[in-house]
Amino acid sequence: MELPAFPDVALQIKNVLEDPDVSASQVATVVSADPVFSARLLNIANSAALSSGNTVSDIPSAITRIGFKMAHNVAISIAVNQIMNSSIDKSLQPRFQDLWRHSVNVAAYAYVIARKIAKINPDKALLAGLMHDVGKIYILSRVSENHPELVADQSALDAVLADWHCGVGSAILNNWDMDEELCMVADEHETFNRDILGKADLTDVVLVANLLANDTNPGTEGDSLNDNDWLSLGSFQRLKIDSATLTEIREGFKEEIDSIISALAA
């Protein structure tokens, strides 16, 4: 399998953001050349989750507010979205858009769960949510070229996606030199019976976020599980999520989650 190279745009921004002496204005000079990225940064900086009601209108201020790590994550998500989307068969575009919307939803849930419940780095959780289904995105981008018969056979394509996307996604992230935690998320975010020692990890956060995002989109993986099934899973127990916490996530955190979804998807 030929794995895709790390997106050039994201790599350039990544290199700038990793400079310990770089300033927000210097970063802004680099990223302002990309209007899509600039608009996305402003949307996120002015979202209800981060703005506290105070609007920013310039890129340096937006970067200062959201932080370099969040800016880096947004750059990666935009680059992956654009590159993979450009090679998707037109008949599969609706599936790709649904998949990307799902990834954005998972990222929003993961960010809030990591920040408010798990005490895990929320920026990394957001990136993990965006990238958890990168294997599916890649398979969709290549299927018409390598296996055109699957484009017309949706049930067969669904089976391929279900069987292969976790391993493919982990291999891609490993090829991009992403850290072990992110590779594990791609590989195990649908392993409901995962058994680990110690406290909750990033994969637990994304596994829970994935189920909650699917709960708003019936017919997807995990849809046959109900709340009682969820609460018995190791990921929910390690995160100490009970029925009251589930209600808080769905209702109490809804405005913040919706705000992040709107900002990322704009």
C-alpha cells in the first residue's frame, strides 16, 4: 500500500510553529497566505468555547488566543481535508462530506471531554478526533482508482472500510511521524473491549467521543449500543462517566460542542 506523504502546507506551518522563538505575528505572516486557514482560525478564536464574548479580527490575535498547538491542528485538518477531497470520486463526495462532518463532531466532543472530564490535553484530543478516521478518508480517496467495482457496491465498500480503516489510519499517522498516542487512537477507537491498566488515555476519550457523535447520526458503528451498554465499557469507567455525566455532556456542554463544530466546519 502506497501511503500518502504528509501534506506540504501543514508541514510548512508545523515547522514554523515548532520554532521556540517564533512570534504570533511571524506565524500570521506564514498562514495569512492561505485564506481558508485564516478564516478557520478566526472562526475558532471567536467561537463560544474560546471567545468569552470578545471578538478578534486579526490573525495574530486569533493565534494568541487559540495557541500554537490548536493552530497546528487546524492546519493539519484543513490540509488533509483538501488533499484527500481532491482525489475523491464524484459519486463518493457525499460519503466523504458525511465522514468529514463526523470527524469534526468527534473532535468537538473529544476536546470538551478531555478538558472538562479527563484532564487530558484538549488540543491533542481535538487533533485525535479529527484524525481518528483518516484510514476511511484515505480508502475513499483511492477506491475508485484501485478498486472501481467498490464504488458501485456500497455494502462491499462499507465492509472494506469497517475491516481496514483502523489499521490503515494507524499506518498513515505513523508514516507522518505522529506520536504513538495518535496512532493508537486511529487503531483502537472502535475496540470497545480494550483493556488497559491505569487511568484513562487519549484513545478512551476519542472512543467515547466517537460513540456520542454517532449517537447524533443513527446507523453508524456503535449504534446498536445503548447508554447502559456504554457505561459498562472500560473507556467510560476509566473516565468515570456515569448516566449523570452523559446527560451533562449532551445537554450541559452542548453549546460549547456546537460552537466548536461550527467553527471547525465553517
